[in-house]
Amino acid sequence: MIRIRGLTKRYPDGAGSTLCVLDGADLDVAAGGFVALMGPSGSGKSSLLHVLGGLDADFTGEVEVLGQRLDALGDRERARLRNAKMGFVFQSYHLIPTLPAWRNVALPAAFSPQVERDAEARARESLSRVGLAAKAHRLPTELSGGERQRVAIARALFFRPPLLLCDEPTGNLDAQSGGEVLALFCELNRDGVTLLIATHEERVAAAASRRVKLSAGKLIEDLSPARVEARP
Amino acid sequence: MSAAKLARLSGENLRRDRAGALLSALGVAVGVGALCFFVALGLGISELVRTRIFPVDARSLEVVPAQLSLGSLLGGGQLDDAALDRLRALPGAAHAYPKMALRVPAISRYDGAFFGARLNMALEIVMLGVDPALMADVVPPEKFQDPPAGQPIPAIASTRLLEIYNKSFAPSRHLPHLGPSLLEGFRFPVELGVSYVSSVNLGRRQATQVQLAGFSDRALLAGITVPLATVRRFNALYGQDATTYSAVTLQAQTPDGVPALAQSVRAMGFSIDDSDRQRAEQAGAAVAVVTSALSLLAVLICVLAAVNIGQTLFAALRARAREIGVMRAVGATRAQIAAMVLLEAAQVGALGGLCGALGARGLALGVDALARRVLPEFPFQPQSFFAFPLWLALAGLGLGTLAAVLGALLPARAAARLDPARVLAG
């Protein structure tokens, strides 16, 4: 599903030099995996997700996602891959406030070569999957934080992608809402969706089948005894 | 992604900021409206000049003897029957209609009833004889012939002369407004061999009657047009030249053939009297210059509107940066983002262009109505000062759209280049 070799990502630091957040990182994620990406703020978790999602093409190294070398794809091909085979979930939901829930969920259809005729039905189905079918016509401002995040997840699931990239998806939620969202992720993973979740939260990491830490620009598998014992 | 999907998405984006979109459209509407208004005014005035003030037949040439030519010095270059036959035989010539001026002074004295008023008038008469076929569309040739003795001479007057009488002469002298049909059949006396302005004495005077038979743009403006045979008879009666023509109206088979025909005519040693055409062109050029200057002003307004749209879109993009980032995350390409922004601008521009074109039409109707109420009557007063062909409305719509799209080019480029990773992480 995901194969990374020697991934290096640098940012200009504003002082004429560069800051290296990923320094020759390697990672393999098999289909159906549930990986928690851990690390302190600024360690490069979001950067890694953006590279994997094809939102950031300014990197060196080999990155293969869903059988496609991202460094060899153009903007159009990366966009097509994101549209059809990946879903993004963000900490701040990033819903369009003036559109009802179902229109937010159906947003990927606007950029798809497929006909949009069944977009509403598909959006409702996606909302049903996250338990929000009854609130399809509510505006984001009429929903709670947990509900907004579930709408964002429904949007990510619109085209039933095999891969979800989630950046601190429970970071803005209270314990109960966060728990509901996490339960939803576990359910999706059981249905075969591969999950890569950047998180600070231990309970999210605990739910994942793998825990990968970002340290000094490298991706290190967490093989702590407790973790190893817990592995299937 | 289809254009329909993009248009729908752009429309939704516009609806979210209705006030901003309407203000931007208003700017375009003002520019396009001003442009349509001024161009329509220019077209209307040009049409008035071309069709009523200086009507010019695009197929016709007025052939006259050369003022100075070797041929004329040697006795050639005359417009006689032989020359007429040669003109008729020119390639591209369809018809040649000879004209002969009355070479005898003539006056008219009228003192009597005139359509419910009393008219006491004396004036010098200028008379031009023409081939009846030239006026066939006004008077049937069999009715436009040299009359037998005692019968009035059929005459055709200028439509423009009637206009000047109705709008200028009649009001100032409390005379009635007259239409062509009312005047047809009106008789007035003409005396040949006498003049108010010249002391020439031709030895004899001859009184006759003239009867108006119709009105035409091709008739002599300041005089009357009568059958050629009548003028030929009068000229012969007074021992004047009754064989050479003053001019020949030469009609080309097609308007495109006129330049070549004119060249052939000049090669024969004749001149072309295109003073009417030149006057029409000069008037048209003056109208075009004024229209162009005003249109330039309107185009500048459109440019300002385009700049305003650009600024508005830049501001909107700053507010919508994350939204665009989300669109990129769910599969939008850079090109789709740019197209979406351009489509938003195009919709604003099209709305502004449509409103501008309709507004200009409404304003023109208002100006025409006001002119009818406020302005005194004057010759060649048109029903409308404006001409609004369909292409003008479509051009307004297109210009509005184009101006908006051009104004949106930089914002669209900026939107397409937004780094989704940065805006979504922020």
C-alpha cells in the first residue's frame, strides 16, 4: 500500500537556510494496516501525510502509494489519485461553512470525471456510514464538533477509498466525541480501509496495529516490550 | 471534471458572497453600459446621416464631364449620346441614366391658398431633367414624360427638401406640415426665360405649370426633377445646348464593382462627382471620432471594473485559502482551481455585461423619450437617436465577460498556486 525509501523533506527556515523534517525516512505499510504516527509538534507528521497524499511534491526519495510512484506523477495524476483512492481527515475538519453536510460530503464528486448524478445518494450513504444520515441538510455550524469531524470523515469516504490519511483527527474533540470517532476508525479498518493517523493521543495510538515515531527526521517503529507483546 | 460541474461550484461560491459579486458586476455593468450606449448613439447617428441626411446609393456613380482635360480642350470629353452608349457598354455597368440641367433661368411666383394657409412666394427655380427610368420606383415612367401642350410638367421633389420644409420652414412661417401624399398633385406656376438673380435676357418668356408627382432621395435637393425630354425641349427652345448631358448616373451591377467602374470612367476622360458621398463620409468620420473617444472612456471604465474584480477575487481568495486547500485535498487539480476562479469571474462579468447592455437600451429609450418631449422639431429628426443591433448586446455581454476574466487571471493563477499543505496545516 505504502512504500517509502529515503524520503527527505526540507523547508526554508526563513534565515536563508533549510530545516530538514524528514531525513531519509523509510516506511512500509501493508494494505489494511492501521498506523499511528507519533511525534512532537513540528516533527514532520503532517509533512509526511501531505507527501503521501500528493499535496506536497517538493521532496526527494521514493514514495510509492497504492502502486504509484508519487515522484513520477504530475499534478493531474496526483489529484486523480487523491480524488478516487485517498481520503483526508484534518484536525480542524475544514468543512465549507455555507454548504449543508451532504454537499460537503459530495465535494469530491465536483472534481471527479465521474457523472455527478448520484452524488447526493452517495453522500447520504457516506453520512449513514458515520451515523449522520439524519443531519444531511444541516450546516456545519448546526453540528457539534464530533459531528463535524464525522462529516469530514464521510467526505473522506465518499468514493470508498482504500486509504485514509488523518492529521490529528481527534485533536479538537472532547473525550466522548473523540472516542466515537476513534471507534469509527477502528470499524473502517476492520472493513479493510488502511489508516495512517498522525496523533498525540495515546488512546488513538493504542487502537492502532502499529505505532511509528518520528524522531530526528527518521521513522522508527515502536517496538517497546508492551507494544511487542500486544502485537498480534 | 465537466464544465457544468465547475460552473455549478463557481455559482455556489458566488452565492456565498452575493454582495461582493453584485458590486463587481455593477462595475462591469457601468463600463459595458456606457460602451453600448455610446456605440448605439454613434450607430444611430451614422445611420441617420447615411440614410436620411446624405443618402448615398452604394451602387451608383455620378459621372460628370471633366472640368479640365485634353479631351475637353479639343472638343471631346462631352457627355453626349455616344458617350452614354460607351458608358453603358463598360464592364460591370448595369444602367446609365442621363441627366440634363435646364440651361434657361426660371422662376416661380405663387400667391394663393396653400393647404389651409395663404402662401405668397417667389423663388428662382433650378430644374434637372432625368431619364424617367431613374425615377421608376417613385413615378411610373409612362406618367413621368414630357407632357403635351397645356398639361402640367410632372416633377419630383427631394424628400430631404420636404423634411427641411416641414421641420424648419413651415413652423417659422405658420404653414402646415405636409406629407408626400398630400403634396402629390400640387401645382405651381413656373416662368421660363426670366430670373430674379441674373440680368440675362433671353428675349422671350414662357409660362407653364408644374405638378408634383412624387418625392425621392435621388431628386435634386434645391430644385425640381422633371422628365429629361422636357428639359431638352426647353433648352432647344431657347437655343441652348440640348444634346450634351450635365451628368450620367451610372449604376454598377454590384456595389463591389463600383471602384473598377469608377476607374474605367476616369480612363474615358470623365470625372466622378462624389461630393455627396464625401460629405456622408466626412459626417460619418466625425461621428466615428466622437463615438470612439466616448467608447474609449467606456473601455477604461471596463478596465477599472476588471481591476476591481481582480482585487475582490484576491481578497476572497485570502478568505477562502483553506477551502481551496480542501478542494485540492479531495482531488482538484491546479487547472480546475484556476478554471473555477475564472468561471466565477466570467459569471460576474456576464451578469454585468447583460445588465450593462440592458441598462444602455433602457437609458437610450429614456433619452429618446426625453428628446421627443424637450427638443423642438428639426429637420431629419429621427424616431430614435440610437441603433441597437443584436451584435451590440452580444458584444457587450462578451466584453463584460472578457474584462472580468482578464481581471481574474492573476487571482486565478494565485489560487492555482496555493500550497494546500501549507494552508491546511495552518
